[in-house]
Amino acid sequence: LCDMEQKDTRIDELIRQNEELKRQCTAQNKLLEKHKENLQKCLEVNKSLLIEKSTLEKKTTRQKCMENRLRLGQFVTQRQGAQFVENWVDGWAFQDLMKQQERITA
């Protein structure tokens, strides 16, 4: 009888431990899912920030190229008869240099 009670007590104790471990496992799985969701949100924010930065850099670079083109000069396509020819047109910086050079030589 005593041996049987010890076995029953041991079984009850093991069942309680098993239930506690199951509860801990469930809690850890929930925590893991929460961290996965958080990581996914962070990745999405990171991705959108990188796209935004890249777009801004493209716009800035394009604007700088436009300014440099006006400052330094550019090739302009002009029609000559039946064909098109590209001619170089100086920008304002070169025009200013030419004016200064003319003033110096005059």
C-alpha cells in the first residue's frame, strides 16, 4: 500500500512537472513568435528607409548633374539639313571665363 502511494505521488509529481514544462514551452514559443514579428517589422522599416535614402540620393545626384550641365556646358542636338549633329554649348562658367579672358586681353 505504501509502495503504491509512493508511485501515485511520483506519478502526480511527474505529471505536474510535465504540465509545467509544457506551459513554459508554450510561453517560450509565444515569445519566439513575438520576436519574429518584431524582427520582421524592423526589416520592413529598414528596407523602406534604404529605399527612401536611395531615392533621395538619386534625386540629389540628378539635380547636381543638371546644375553642372548648366554650369559647364552640354551637347545639344541640332538639325543640319537632313541629319542631326551634336554641338557643344558652353555653360555659364565657361562663358564667364571667356568674358574675363576677353577683358584681360583687351
